[in-house]
Amino acid sequence: MDEPPKGWNPNYGVVGSGDRRLAFSRQLSSSMPRLARSDSSISMPPPPLAPTGAITFRWLATRPMRRLALLIALNVAYSATELAIGLLTARVGLVSDAFHLTFGCGILTFSLFAMAASRTKPDHLYTYGYKRLEVLAAFTNALFLLFLSFSLAVEALHAFMQDESEHKHYLIVSAVTNLLVNLLGVWFFRSYARVNIVYRKAEDMNYHSVCLHVLADSVRSAGLILASWFLSLGVENAEVLCLGIVSVAVFMLVLPLFKATGNILLQIAPGNVPPSALTKCFRQISACEDVSEVCQGRFWELVPGHAVGSLDIRVKNGGDCQSVLDYVHGLYQDLGIQDLTIQTDE
């Protein structure tokens, strides 16, 4: 009998020679549950621990990352200039807008950090890798834009309750400059300039959130410019109308992204796997002659394009657990479940 490979636990063995994914099973006794797992991204046994400081992030590794870094640099330079002018001239509007831009730069910097960190390979601490950071960054961007929509609605209400003639129109120069900078960002990420998009990878969500961020800021600046123009023409409640329209537009832009990222973070069932297909698999497993019951099944998306699942199956006394494992793995691999953990009890 051949000795097992060095570093492998002798209680483990490869399940199914035809499966290109790694699958493992363990049986300690007839009364103990049998565990099996297939995984396309994590190798077993686990790699040795990485030394402290060995993980490095490449901040400018890809073209989108370099473009985002340039966009952040432009916004930081502009917000610093605006803050300095606002403090020197005692104009609260400029200072407020500078703080808004600075907060937005912080959100975009987190998106850039997520792009860099997600390229790091899985380790002993984050065994699934860092890809979900991009989903979290997109969710953070969506929350920021929802807050922007709410603040614009409050600003519209404030403009309605006070005399519009008291508003400072020196902010128009700031709005035009900000619009030009953000239009550059929209052009950088123009392939993601859509409200609804099919997310195939985690980075798709992050890129889409960055595009919506600069697009929403562009709409906000354009709304301020239009409001000033309408006021100069003598249109009543022009600022209220423009701010209200911009608030609704930003809300409608970001709502699909907020739902998509929230669903993944809440670990709902994979969107690319129809519920009817999961139900059909349950019925097929229950119909196996060696299976007495499917006790529990959970399926969710780790990131877009990476579905994860776990099953608890009760096998009849004397049943062939190995054939059940092979059959179940085959069913769910056809559905696109890349990472499946199965527990069988006799």
C-alpha cells in the first residue's frame, strides 16, 4: 500500500478521481458523521503561516486602480484648495463643500484599498481570501450615496423654507470645477455607467460603485448649476425643484447597487441559481435509495460568481456514503456551486 503524500492527514483521501476540484472525506467510526468538502479556491492541507509583514498590497497594479488613484488625487487637491479659500474668505459654503469632497475621497480611498487587498491570496486567517472587501467597499459607497440623497432632500426643504435670494452664488464656480473633475471619473469608468449591471466578479461591484459615486456627484454639481441659471431667469423655487430632482435621481441610481451588495453581505441564496433548481436537487437527493433524509441545506454567495453551500444528509444503515457524496457533488457542481461541504450521518 502506498504511503500518503507528505503533510497529508492519513484519515483523508481524494473523493472521486474524475472531479477536478479537491474533495475530502473522513470516517472515524460508524457512529461519527462523515464530512466531505469540495473547493475550487482553497488547497488542503493549509499552507504554512505567512510571516508577519509578508502580505503587501499593490495599490497601482491595474489600470482601473491607477485611474482611481489619479481621481482621488485630483479631488484631494481641489478640496484642499477649496477649504483654504473658504477659510481665508470666511465663506461657510466653500468649507462645507470641501468637507463633503474630503469625505467622498475617503470612501473612494477605501474602494482603492479593497481593490488592492482583494488581490492578496487566501491565508490561514482569511481562508476564503479578501475578495469580499470589494463587496463591502461597494456597500459603503452605496450608503454614502443614500446619505447624499437624503442630505439633498433636506437642502431642498431648507431652500423652500427660506428666501432663495439669500443663497450664495459663488458656489457655482466650485460646482463647475467639481463637475469637470467628476466627468473625468465618469469617463474613466464609463463601461460601468449603468444603473443595472450583471455582476460576474467582486471587482465589478466595486468599479460600478466608484462610477456611481462620481456620476452622482456630477449630477449634484449639474443640479446646482441649473438651479443658479433658472434663478437668474426669474424662475420661482428653481433651487427646490433642481435639488429635489437630483435627490430622487441619486436615490434611483444607487438603490439597485445597495440591494445587490446588501443581499450578498446578508448571505441570501445565490442569485444565479434558481430556487427551483435547488428544490429539484433536494428532491433528487431524497429519492436516492441510500438516503433517508436531507436534514439541512444552506446556500449563499461569498462574492458574485462564487457560490457556497453546505448540506446535512442522513444515510440509511448500510448505505454507501461514498456513492452518495459523489452523486451530490455532481449535482451541485452542475449548478455552479464551487464550494460545497457535505455532512452525512448514518
